Amino acid sequence: MLLVLEDEHKEHLNFLVSVNVEVVQEFCRIAMEFIRKGINHKMYLIAAQKLKVDAETVQHGVEGLMYLMSESAKLMVTEIDFQDSILTLGFSEELKQELLRLYLDNRKEIRTIQSEMAMDLPHYHNLEWRLDVELASRSLHHQTSPSILLKLHTEESGSKTTQLLETDPSNLLHMTQCLESALAEVKSQHCRRIMRNINK
């Protein structure tokens, strides 16, 4: 799966084209430190003084690398796809190999950090269901009233919860259609772009 970089991220990474590999290695080290411990603005100033550029340029370069590494790790981008994803950035072959090495060396650690930061929301564990049909009552001898009983089991932080729900077939069909529509929307390009911006 190829990583799609926005123009803004390409622009941030463009600074790395004009510096040597040793500087990029230092940027990569800072980016990994920030992924592990959070951003330290003082490091931007120190790096900017060494390189004789403004702190904002350094910040954009480091944040561009952080985004490249964290998104690649999150999507479990393969070695070939990673190389293809950075092909259009204009990096030298040596720089591309250095970025690939950094990604492969740190992919597992980045994914571990991302999983620790993720919110643990209740998620599906199991579902039991039963169909009940009332065929007649004292007042109505010829009626059919189907209802579906659902026993939904969810799990959150290792603890399981059970919810009992009752619905009729038409409502269940409507809920199914809404969920299928939501799943289709999540896969759309527009929604993926929004999700990327939320997860920055």
C-alpha cells in the first residue's frame, strides 16, 4: 500500500533534499525522540543554530519525517511501497536508503507507541440472537409480530459487558443499511484525508 503524502508534507520534506545525509540522520534521531517522548521546542532552536537556518524550517523538516515514519508504520507499508512512496520527493539514492533503514529499524517501536496511545473503546466480542414470533393473542387471532432479541457482548480494557436489545426486522434492516453505508463512507478518499488530519 502506497503512502499518499499531501503537498504540505512534501514541502516540509523538501528541505532535506538540500542537506547532506549526516544532517538527515540527525533529523531522523530528533524525529524518533519526539515520537518516543513528545516534542521539545528547544531542540528545534539548537538544530537551527547548527544548520544556520530558522527554527521553523527545522520544525517542518522534523515533523515531516515524524509523519512519514508514523504513517508508514501505522499502515504497515512494505519496503518496496515505502521506496515508491518517497520516489517523487527528489531525494538522492543514499538518502532514500537511509530513510528506508530508519523506517525498517524503528517500525515495530513506532507501532508499539501508537498502540499505547490509542484509546481503548468498547469493541465487539460476540453476538447472540433469537427470533421470536407472536402468532396470535386473545384479541387478535390472526397476527404475526416478529421480534429479534440480541445479546451483544463488548470488551473494554479486558472487562466484558453485555447489552440486551430488542428490535423488529424492519428496524434491524435499517440499522444494517446505515452501518454498511458508514463503512463504505470510511473507505472513501475524503474520509481517509480527514482521518489522516485527525491523527496528526
